[in-house]
Amino acid sequence: MADAPDGETLPPSLRVLKALVLLLTLSMIGGVITVVWLLVTRMPGAMAPLPRLPETIALPAGETASAVTFGQGWTAVVTTSGRILIYGSDGSLRQDVDAGAVVGDAAGG
């Protein structure tokens, strides 16, 4: 396509289209800036506090933690041998559940 010769202006319909594209571009830039500003200023206050581990959790001898989950006032540790150890917020062992047999029965059909 050849460039427009010097001194020649755009037809009226193209000038309107050019203005609309410019307006759309500016409004999109403003929208992105607004969304980023809202995320930065509003989200940190809306986030829930992170769960806290007790000061000390002592796993039984020979056990290795596989997963950890948190609740209100308790922490559960799933071990690689299939035990679920539920600790209180002070780190004391509340309950020891052997889930290895349950998982084996469900998988075996």
C-alpha cells in the first residue's frame, strides 16, 4: 500500500474511526490501571491470616510427614505409613488414626 500523499487528509469516516480507536485505547489503559490498583490496595486486607504451626510437633519415631492440614485449634499430619496424627494448638497429640487399613480396603475393592 502506498502512503498518503502530503497535504491529503483522511476521509471523515476514517477520522471518526481513528478517534474511536484512540478513545478505546485510553479507556482500556485506564481500566487496567484501575483493576491493578484495586487488587493491590484491597486484596491484602481481604486475605485470611495464614495458619500457624504449634511451637513443637513431635512425630512418633520412624514416621515421616507426607501432608499437613489445619483447622481451628488443631493441626493434622498425615504420615507416609498411613497414620493421621491430630495435634492441638499447643502441639500435644490429640488423636492417632490408622488410615492405612482403610485406604488399603477401599483400593482393594
